[in-house]
Amino acid sequence: MAATPDLSVDFMDMTNDRHLLSRVVDARPGYEPVVGAYAVVSDEGAEPKVARILSIDEDGIIDLEVLPGSVEAHRDLLAPA
């Protein structure tokens, strides 16, 4: 099952420790990023991944930690509370 990305990212910018940046303006309509939550992230043409939102600064820059494995492997983290 294909997951709809919550945030657009550029996986080419991911660091060795699996950190990546996105922006609040790159969120899909209706998605509100929250620190500590998990989001589906994807790059055009790439397999979606799950990432934990580490921080959001005052300029709307989102610091993410991308989890290894598929979206399905982390589906439980994406379930609404």
C-alpha cells in the first residue's frame, strides 16, 4: 500500500546519522507537523519513509530523523493517538 507523504523532502540531503530537513510549507494540505510526532516523508520517485519530527524552528524549518525500514514496518507509530 502506497503511503501519502506528509512532508516533501530531498533524500539526497540526508546525513549519515539519518537526519534531514524539511519545511512547514512543504507539508501536504491539512497536515500540521508537531515536534515528537512521526510523519511519512518522501522525495519524488522515491520510496516513502517514516521520520520523527525532532524540532521546528521559528522559520518553519523541520529537523527530522528518518527511521530505517518501510512505512509498513512503522505503521503503528503513525496511528492517531
